[in-house]
Amino acid sequence: MEYINPMTLFFAAIFTNNILLTNFLGLCPFLSMSRQKKSALGMGAAVVFVMASTTALNNLVHYKILVPLGLEHFRFIVFIVVIAAFVQLVEMTVERFFPSLYFVLGIFLPLITVNCAIFGASLFMVIRRYDFVQSLAYGAGSGIGWMLAIIAISAIREKLQKTAKLPRGLEGPAITLIITGLLALAFLAFSGMIRVQ
Amino acid sequence: MPTLPPKKEIFLTGLWKDNPVLRQILGICSTLAVTNLMVNTLVMDVGLIFTVCMSSLTVSLLRRYTPMRIRMMVQTLIIASYVIIVDIMIRAYLPDISEALGPYVALIITNCIIMGRCEAFARHNPPVASFIDGLGMSLGYSLVLIAIAFIREPLGFGSLLGFRVMPESFVQWTVMIMAPGAFFTLGIMVWILKYFRPQKGEEKG
């Protein structure tokens, strides 16, 4: 496999290979948190930070600890534990030193452990054999891509709530899924720009 | 201890009444990712059924010995262990499908259905009931996946399980095998179900 420039990877992860719109990851929090723009923004920011850090961290753990010891089979458990521990650590640090930031992001951090996009990014990182810098770029890009999608959807949903009269049964998750489909269709327009897998 | 509903009732609740995908909108990440081919869907279903049933059973067996505060961690580790077994089995016997499914087998770990069942049911109830609850929920999930694949594969590839079902002149709807098609299919299915059977405690969105 040829080496992909980390910068290319970063933009590819945001636009052409958006983790939510092409890989369907992180849909559960996406649907439940996208009702308001404010909470979408908080959740998105928390995801960007955690995803960039844990993808890079798991890269180190995988290649420096698991591979030399021949424990690759246990990487699922190890990754989950790394993510959970990291989130816990961040939560405590933020609460202690940046109370005002904690007020904004605090409630979103525990939810992140179960966000499959975070775990998925680490798995893709292993399958596609990224090195450390690539993992960092990929994690940050995926996080930003996820944030972009959730903010776009929450803005549309806020408008819908005020103005639209939806047919019976279409309100709630159904219309959100269909709008997400349209958004994914729009993002397909980027797909000619960069080619990563 | 509250009395349990009969086993059949528990089973049917998961299978249809509270269907995890269509009703609770849980675990849809993998629902959408693997349903462009029927074969992938079936393999995923088997893996998920095994994981849900076994982790519900294990969590239920350990329910008296698990400290409350660390129960989430314990549940995650139990689930992850079973998923590793599934992953190794699929890689050993079905290497092609393992390649196609990519990270989605491992993502069973973060599938909210499993965690949800462990939290909501298995940790308060005896093993047999938990196992049946897991079976009902995972079969309900599988049925929806199969239904979605049944729509997407013929329209997207013109085939079903690799056999051609559409006439030669049929122009394949490429969009159905890509991401937007998956969102549309699931959105419309949820809509149809909600139209005919509105839920109690309706949420606005």
C-alpha cells in the first residue's frame, strides 16, 4: 500500500470518507443529540478532541505494546479500555482545571465512551495500517467530519421543528434518517476530489 | 422481586413489539453498513445473535457478584470477549466475508442493543429469561437487517445472495448500495411502521 500524505488523509476523512455519512458510525448519539444546535456543538467538539487523541494513542498501544507481544487478538478489549480510561481522565482533568469548559462539555464526555465512531476510527486505523502521524490526522479529520454532519443536521432539525408540518409517523427519527440520506448524497459530490480506499 | 411475564411474551416483545431497530432506533450503525449484500447481513446476524444471547446470559449469571459501580466496565469486557470469539471464527472459516465486513464485526461491541439489554434486562433477571430476551431482541434485529438487505441488494446489484433476480434490462440503482440508499431505506421503514402503529409517549422532532 502506498503512503498517503497525512494532510490528504485529514481532508479525505472530513469530506470524501466522512465517518458518519459513508461508514455509518456514531449514528446513535447522532440521532439523539441532534435535536438542538447547542448540544450538537458541544458533543461535536468533545468527539473531535477524544477521537484525535484516542486514535493516536491506540496506534501507539497497538504497534508498541500489542504487536511485539503477539496480543493482536485482544486489541478490541484493549482499545475499549484505553478509550474509557482516556475519557475518564479527560473528564477529571477538565473538571479540576477548567470548570467553565466542564460546564459546556462535561455532560457529553461520558456518552463518548459508547460512541461507536471513536472505536471505529481506531479499528480503521489498524486495518488500513496508518502510522502515528497518519492516525492523528485521520482521527482529527474524522472527528471534524462527524461534527460537521451533526451541526448541519441539528440546524435543519431546529428549522423543521418550527416550520414544517410533517405527515403522521414521519416526525422524529424517520425524517432525520431521510435528511441524513440527502446530506450523504450531497457529500458524494466531494468523492471525486481525493481517493482514499 | 417483580413477577416476570411469561417467556413467550418476553420473546415476542423483543422480536416485534419493541423491535430494537425500528422502535428503539438502536444499533443502526451496523444495520446500515452491512446490508448492501445479503450474505454479509446473514453472517453479521449470526454473530450478533450469538453475542447478545451469551452476554445476556453471562451478565445475568454474574448479576449478584458484580459491584454496581463498575458494572458497565464488566459488561463491556464480557461483550468484548464474545465478540473476539466471533471475529476469530469468521476470520478462520469465512475469510472473504471477514474482509468485506471490515471493522463492523468488532463494532458489535459498541452496538447499543447488547449493552442496552444487559443494562435494562439481564442484570435484574434470572439467566433463562435473560437468554430468551436476548434471543428475541437479536432475532428482531436480524429480521430488520434481512428486510433492508432484501430491498437494497436487488435494487443495487440486481441480485440476491449472488443470484440474479432482476431482468437483464434492469438498470442498477447504484445509490442503493451506497450510504444514501441505506439511510433512505431505513427512514422509510421507520416511517411506515410508525404510521400504522404510533408509539405511546410520542416524541417531537
